[in-house]
Amino acid sequence: MTNPARRPDPAEISLRPVTKDNYEAVCDLPLPPEQQRMLADNCWSLVEAAYNPGYVVRAIYLGEQVAGFMMWVPETAERISIWRFMVSAPLQGQGLGSRALQLAIDEIRKRPGLREIEICYHPGNEGSCRLYARHGFVEQGLDAEGQDMLAVLTV
């Protein structure tokens, strides 16, 4: 979905912790119908993070507006996996996701000993494929379950 509105200034985009003040806005973020079957529910992701040490959740902000959500988890001491990444339907197509992904990569790279960041996506999601490739992720083939494409960024 492309929004004809102006592209936001990258300085307006930030990642912030999910807190008691913004978790409801994160849970209420809408997706287009065609993406709903491809992405896990944000509320479920917040529950997962609450009960699994090391899981990191971030709200994507556009100015002071909650605009998206990300979650990454440590797979090993050398590998972090971005499990969740979404931008609210009305804000898609404005470059927000690309800037948010770069901010996440920059934050994740600070982890000592990190060698790889991985991400999975639905093989039919061409927008995700192009976005991740622009950020240096290289497709590795389908995941162990044969359902999602696995892409890796060497850091």
C-alpha cells in the first residue's frame, strides 16, 4: 500500500521501548488484509517478550505517533533474529520501514560478539524481499519448516 503523503524526515523516525504508556497503541496498529496472514499479532509478540528473557521489543515512532513494531531475539551469542517487523497500514510506502530497519540494525550491532542478523519473511512478500536486500540481507533459502524465506546480514 502506497501512501501519497510526503515522505517523513528520517529524523522524525525513532525506535522506543514498549511501555505501559504505549503498548495499547502497539497492539492496535492496523495491517492491510493481505498482510494479516503473513505477520504475527503484536499483542502476542508482547506476551512472548514478557516471558522470554533477552527478547527486545521496540515501538516505531513517527514523531510522537506509534507507527510500527519490531521484536528481535538472541538465537545464539553470535546471531540475533528479527522475529517481528511491521509498519501501520496507513503509513506504509513512505520509507518509514526502511529507516526503522536501519535503526534496529544499528542498535543490534552494538551487541558484543555479534556476527549475524537474520530475518524471515513470507516468500510471497516481494516488498519485504526488496527492503531487506537493500539493507544487505542475503537470502539463504527457506527456513527449517519450509515456510518462510531466511535472509542473513553479516555484521
